[in-house]
Amino acid sequence: MDGRFAIVVARFNETITSRLLDGAARTLGEHGIGEDRIDVAWVPGAFEIPTVAKRLAASGRYVAVICLGAVIRGETSHDQHINRAVSGAIAALGVEFGLPVIFGVLTCNTLEQAVARSGGDPGTRGKDRPDSHVGNKGSEAAEAALEMVALMKQL
């Protein structure tokens, strides 16, 4: 597969997000995308992801932009506002630029859920399988990016 991939990663909850990044980079590597074709941009938190993702998408240098972060529920509704704003903005970027802009932002109720979703192997696709389990959502985001890049080239 030709082209460069961009990954935007939130530094907030870095223990989690660095594991998402590792999973995404590993999956891209397994599909022949070398480190020299992956650019990583760290942002302070999930709220800043769309701003940098837009700049990267608008550059015309990338076949996909993968957005990784971890928003974990706290004592207030702050997480809901962040999640709504970030998810909507990321979705709009893909439509605006005709480019896969992948939502790999965890929206978890607990730290334990975030840890489980940033673990080793990719999980199963969908919850409709009897053997379904969570895995590394960064890896799943990279798989979605690869699939979308291939589809966009076909179209």
C-alpha cells in the first residue's frame, strides 16, 4: 500500500494512549507500512485532536489520519462534552477532506476499561460474535485506516 499515514495522539492519559499508539504502529508495520511512512503528532488532550488532524488532512500528504486518545469518565459530565465535540469534529473531517480520518478515541467509564482496550492483541470485530473480546483499539483504528484507504482507492 502506498502513501503516508498520520497519527494524532493525546498526551493526556499517556499510559493508555502510548499503548494505543504502539498497537496502531505495530499493525501498520505488519501491513508493510514502515516507520518512515508514519508521522506522529502529540497533542495535549483529546479536545485538541481535531485541530491537528485537520491540519494534517489539509496538507494533502497523507492517505489517512488516525486519531488516538482516552477520555475517562470522572465526577462531572466533562467527559461527555469532550467526547461529543471530538467525535463530531473527527467525523466531519473525513467528510470534508474525502480522506479516512479514523476515530480511535477511547470513551470509557473507568480506568480499568481503558486499560483493557489498550492491551496487546486486537479485539474481535463487533460484539455480535460469541467469542467477542476487547483488545487494542489503536490496532483496530489502524486496521480501519488500511481498509478505508484500500476502499477509497477502489472507488
